[in-house]
Amino acid sequence: MYLLYDLILLISAFFLIPFYLIRGLRHGKVRRGIRERLGFFLPDRLALLRGRKVFWIHAVSVGETRAAISLLKGLRKTYPDAALVLSNVTETGHAIALGIKEVDLCLFFPFDLSLVVRKVLRQVRPDLIIIVETEIWPNFVRISHEAGIPILLVNGRISDRSFPRYQLAKPLLQPLLQRFSAFCMQTDLDAERIRLMGAPEERVEVTRNLKFDMQTSAPDRTAIDTLKDLYRIPSGTTVWVAGSTHAGEEEIIIEVYRHLVAEGENLILILVPRHPERCRAVGDMLTTCGLPYVLRSEIESSRNPLRAGEVLLGDTLGEMLKFYAAADVVFVGGSLANIGGHNILEACLLKKPVLFGPHMHNFKEISRLVAEVRGGIGVADDKELLGTLRELIGNPQMRCTMGEAGFDLLQRNSGATAHTLAVISRVLR
């Protein structure tokens, strides 16, 4: 079975490598990204790992990387002498990883070919592998287990959409799940689902969601004013941030924004596509709709303040929390388009009222809890988005109350990091 899997991957590589090369050209990371995925590292890049215990944490992209931050902080505090290696698949996830000071080394995750995986494991020599959420690569799991390296799944979740597919693949998944030392799942439902997929019952625990343990300081008025100055937003202007948006959503957001400005609202939109490489297409869309825009990467060189009806288009990486901090109202994308949603707790962390669409199946429990405490509001379509924004713009007290409610929810549900660290300690013993 694994030989067939390797053959399929080899054939796929003829298409995947050109794809990564083209995408890497856009981000200026072609050589190291492709080299690392094939197990070739620059001289002395791994030297700092020698003579230390190595914990390898894998987080596929942005959401998983941000979710892992509290755990990385806990690992650094609990195991100060260990080397923490954080790997990603996407360039955007890698960019976030590079900004986490607790991490000793950021790598791109290897292609899951047997030869490549063995080569990378020989070089990194991890003492423990921690996989965030549900990123199960067959050769990586199998070969790590054969090498005697304990593997943990943390912050595990099985979405409504993925579970039927996993069930169909149970004959293939079950042997892989038997190789894990522990499963730290977000909810009782996630725990039940992974047991049904073949995970040993005694290794499955509910440790809750690491995203509730995110840490940052809610900005005070001075900090918010400083950010607004940076983004050329005049004092007294209401700021709507639409973050992590996808194709099919920007059209709705732009039309809603045009309606609000036409009604006389003193409102500025900060629009942040989930994938920065889409900014050119989104910029063309704004121009077609008659909305002037400025790229975030160019705003500091602009002397003119933004005005109602203009758009600040986010084309940079790692600034989402800053955008949210400057906001009066936040909409989180991937939810009007049928993507599955993105993390709305980042807005709650900064005490901002948060809006989201009906497609939140990747964050089903989180969106339910946030809506339940009125820290956020789900909107079904463009009409509900327009009406809810209109209400929030005209009601600062409502915005403040929602922000506080979302923040309180985070505080009440924290604790996943400590529980997960206890499982890790037990596995290491």
C-alpha cells in the first residue's frame, strides 16, 4: 500500500513541483521552500538542534499556527532547554511562524515521500512530534513511529464535512491512528469521531480548544489612535475590517460598503483577502466598482488621509490582529462563501464585535458559543450583513457590550494549553 502511495506521490510531484515553483516566485521563497520540502537544508541550518531535545510541532497553515502559539509558549516555559521546531505547508503559515519568538527553527514540511521523510527525520532527529489539528500524512506518521518517535495530535477536530470521508477511509486510517501516542481533542464530539475512525479509546482525551488560550493585550485608546495614524484613518471615522475574505465574498462586502457610504456613513473599509496574492484581482474589482483603494504596503508613503468610500487593501502578512485592533466592527470571511469559516476568536480577543456568515462548519462550536453570549452575530446574506452593520455603526454601546462579551467568553473557556501540556508530559515519561 505504501509503495503504491509513493508511486502516486512521485507522479504527482511532476505537477506539484512546478506549481510550488510558480507560487514560490510570487513570495520570493522558491529555493529554500522547495529544497526543504525535498530534505535539502542550507549548511548549518540545523546546527542549533544538536545536543538538545527536539520537539517538532507541525501546523499546516495560518489558523493552525496561531492556534499553536499558546502551546509553544507553554512548551518553552516547561522545557526551556528543548529546541522547538515549527513546520508549515503554506507560505502564509510560514510567515506567521517566523514571528513567534519561542520557536528555534521554522521549516517547510517535507513532501510525504518515504525517501524524503526518512532523510528529514535523520537530520532533524525529533524526540517528540506534535501535529496540530488533523494533518495526518501517512509516510510521516508511519516512519516516525518506526523510528520510535512518539506522535501526538493536539487541538484535534473532525469537521462535519470531513467526518464522512474519514469514515470511508477507515481501513487506511485506522493503522495510522494506532501509531499515535495520544489524541488531545477539542470537544466530546471530536473525541467520539476519532474513536470511530479507529483511534484507541484509552489514548483519546478532551483537552478543549487551544484557540481560547490566545494571549495579547487589548489595545487602549492611545494604541488604537497610533494604529489609525499609521493607516491614515482620520479621527472620528468608523472602521469596518473584513478579514480573511475569499472570492464570492468581496463582491458582497464591496456592495454593502457602497450602500453604507451612500447613506452618509463616515465609514472606511479595511479589506484583507485570506490570500495576499489575490489583492491584485480584488483591487481591479474595487476599481471597476468605483471605489478608490490604497495597498497597506504603500499607505505609509501616502500623505493623504483615507476618506469615507475609500478602501485600505491588506496585502501584507502577519498584521491581522493590528487591523482588528483598529476596527470598530469586524467581519470574518470564509463564511459567506462556503469555505467553512475562519477564527472569529481573534476579534473577541481584542474586544471587537464580530460578524460572520452562515458557513462556519470548521468553527461550529466556537461560532455557536460566540453567538450565544452575543459576542458576535451570524448573518445569512448581504441584506442581513447590511442591516446588522447599520445597527452597529449607529450604536457604540452595543459594540462595546459585544466586545466585552466575546472577551469574557475567552477567559471562561481557557485552560486547553495546561491540559495539553499535562498529556505531553505523560507521553514523554
